[in-house]
Amino acid sequence: MKRVLVLRPEPGASATVKRAKERGLDALAIPLFEVRPVDWDVPDAGSFDGLLLTSANAVRHSGEQLKELRGLPVHAVGAATAAAAREAGFDVTSSGEAGVERLLGSLEPDLKLLHLAGEDRRTVDNARQEICTITVYRSKARDGVAVRDVDGSIALLHSPRAGKRFAELAESAVKSSISIAAISEEAADAAGDGWATVEAADTPTDEALLALAERLCNNPAPK
């Protein structure tokens, strides 16, 4: 069986490995980045209609300041983000699995939302809402990560940064044997060329990504 490489930071890496093994996949975590908090000043919660969360890391790494925003309803992207928000004491009024644009499209226009996010993030274009974004965490590339003995593996890319970084670390001699399963077209494009195959999941979710990995394990697509 092909080995599935999980490259996202912890604790997400371990969660994905667990889900992969539940599908019968041979999964190995090789986190390429480490998530660290960033100092930030909490704004007046009364100035906003809601809190936009696009990653559970925003909840995990926001610190004690997050408590001052508990009165705001949360709009969350992804089940893991919604669960983290509820565990932190927030009322999650809406959530979605199809990306931030789809979630915002389902909300009323003219809302003023506070977006707690990572330093490396996608720009939300053409939103009908007014969005104020504050950086509360960043992902730092881990030193000394070794990508060896990965011939014939399937690499899971959860972000464009992971695609770029994995392409830098993978030996050119073995790239042609590695299949790329990416969570988005942007992540797939960031990996570049030279792989056995590169495919993006149907939707930007962990489950869709693992379904793609499972298909590539059982029925590899042509290059």
C-alpha cells in the first residue's frame, strides 16, 4: 500500500493521520510548519456584528484576549473550527465546509465581521460584508525536517505554502514517483511540476482530501 504523507502542522496532522488510518490508509505525519501565536490587541467587540473564523488555529492561539469577544456570534469555516469555537465558549451561528466565500455568500450583506486569522492567508475578494482582519498566529517552517524514503508516496497538501515547501524539500530524483493530493487548486499549483500526478480535492475539506488520497492509493491517475 502507498504511504500517505500528512504535512500540515500539529495538532491537525495527528487528527488527519487518525482519519486516514480509519480509512485503512498507511499515514505518516511529517509537519512542515509549526504554528505560533502572534501578539495582538483586541478591538472593541461592540464595533462588530460577528466573528469570522477560518481556522481552528485562530481559536487555539488567540490567547486570553479571545474571552473579550465571546459575546459575538461566530461564523466558522469547517467543522473543526466550529468545534474549537464552541469549546472556547462561543455561540456558532453558521458554519460551512465549502470555503470562506461560500460561507460569506450565505450571510446577510452589510455585516461588520472581525476575522481572526493567520499571517499567511487567502484574501477574501468581493465580500458583501465589511471584514476587519487581525493576525493572531503564524506558521513557521520547521528546521531539520527530513523528507526521505518517500518514493511512491501520496503527499497531502493542506495549503499553498505546504506545496511550495514540500517541493523544496523533496529530492528531484524521487519527485516523479510521488503523487500530490491537494486541498485546493491553489495548493496544487504551488507544488509545481515533476510529480507523478497532481490533483485537487472536490471541496476544501479534510474528508474530501482523504477521499482523494484513498482513490489515488487504489486507482492511481495517469500522469
